[in-house]
Amino acid sequence: MPELPEVETMRRGILSVVGRQIVAVTCPQSTLQSIEITPSLARLRKQVCGQTIRDVSRRGKRVLVHLEDGAVIVMEPRMAGLILLDNPPTEKHLRLCFHLEDRSVAEETAHFLFWDKRGLGKVHWLDSSQIEPRLGRERLGPDALEVTARILKERLGGSRRPIKVALLDQKGVAGIGNLYASEILHWAGIDPRLACTALTLRQWERVSCWTRRVLEQAIEHEGSTLADGTYRNALSNPGGYQNHHRVYDRGGEVCLQCRAGTIKRIVQAQRSTYYCPVCQCRRGVHPAVIV
DNA sequence: CATATGTCCTGAGAGC
DNA sequence: TGCTCTCAGGACATAT
């Protein structure tokens, strides 16, 4: 579930590791299958031990830990991964521990952790020459916090796919996932089934505007912790944006915007989409552009 | 080329 | 109670 707001919250949560040196990487005992580490755990260890962390950045839904030699550790939480300073929800799902040099200051963390309940997450070590080909514009679109109407129309406007499905494609725009795609389109008042080719510039303006607003608001609330309780910030505290959801997982409930419509759940590209048929469906739209 | 579908993985919850 | 089944959706591989 972690999307841009959750991943950004994790990034901010571990910023205190900047300036610290990694001294060891351990793979805590687990009865579960190991997550994918590339090129390998041995190589990761060899390359990062002794390196000082220069920065922690984010690209879409990935966190990049920048090392002094120009390489990066890329952490992908995917569905159920967390990047933590402490207090993992379970010991069982601890996948990687990056140990930091001991400064003998009790308040300072001695490590940061990669925890993953389902094992779908990934950790990569990339040298400086691999960063652009793996994470550059050819592979991932511009960050969703930086989109404009012009960028959206340029990158998605030619697609015949429904707008909701196109927003999930990380090659178009990076950072939007299933939850926020529904939320953004609800605020923008746009039918999730509408083909990208049918959107007007005015509608792209609404999408870009609400993309930034919804994601920024969600970051302010430190992301969304759903009913399963999996998502946590770096200190293992839940987020708060779930209390502000307008449509996601609210199928059958009354629309909080118009108080008239009932939130509908449909499936698009094997994923749930939630929307309000009153707020988000314009009369007079030709049926052919609803895909 | 664009778009669609299958796959990985575990835990939660439903139904019997 | 404990079993089996289905579902959740990130990103990418493979198919159309």
C-alpha cells in the first residue's frame, strides 16, 4: 500500500541517518523466505559497509539512501514494507538491519531497518552509473508532487486507457497508487472510467491541482494506515490520513462531498476503484469515452 | 508500439 | 476448532 505520501513520510522519518556511517548489514533470522536483494546480500554488505550516508531522497514510491561514493541503496516497500528507525511491529518480518557506527549517544539510533510483512519488497544497491538507467525519466515519470496540467496532458493525454488506470502507471507519473488515484479523481470531480484522450485541458488542470493537494495533505497527516494496520511511520506510529478519505474503501456509504450519492466500487485493471456517481459523472459525456 | 494479464508473497477474514 | 478459499495491490515479466 505505501504510495508517495507514506514513502515520503518514511524518508523524512529516517533523515537522522544522514552523516552516519554504515558499519554492518544483517539479515535477522526469519522463518520466512528472504526478500529480493540485488545484486546480493553479500555484495550489498561489501559495498555499503564503511560508507557514510550523504542524503536520503525519494523517487516515486522508492527511498534512495545516498552513499559517499555516489552509489545508492534503493528501498522499495511495495505492498507491506516499512523503513523504520525502531519498534518493528513484529520481529518475524524484519528483513534487513543497517547498523550505524556507535556514537554512544543514547538518543541516537544505532540502525535503520527494512521490515516487510509480505516479502514483496525489494532492496537494491546501485552504483552511480546505474541510477539514471534504473530510476531516470525513461523508467519512471516525473514525481507526482511536481506535475502540471501540461505535463499530465503530454504524458497521459494520448492514452486510450481510463484515467484511473493511467494514473497508476509509474512511467507516466511516479508516486500515485490505488488509494490516492481514487481520492484525487474524487476531489477533481472526474469519472475514473473516462478515457485519457477525452479529458479537456481544464480537466487535466483539475487532476494536476488535486494530485498535488491530496498528496501534500496526506504527507501532512503522515500517510494512511488502513484497517489492517500495517503502515507505520519510521517510529512505528500509524498515519492519520485514513480519517480524511472521501471514497477509498467507502463503497455503499454516502458521499461526503454531495451527501446525495452513494460511493460505488468498480474493478479496473484488477484493482478496486471507488467513486461517487453523482459528483464524478457528467451528464452529456459521450458513452464511448467511458472505458 | 500500446495495452492486458499473470506473477510474486503473506495475513486476514469468510464460509463450512 | 481448523481447514480451504479469496482478496489485498506494488512493479515487472510475459502475452496479445
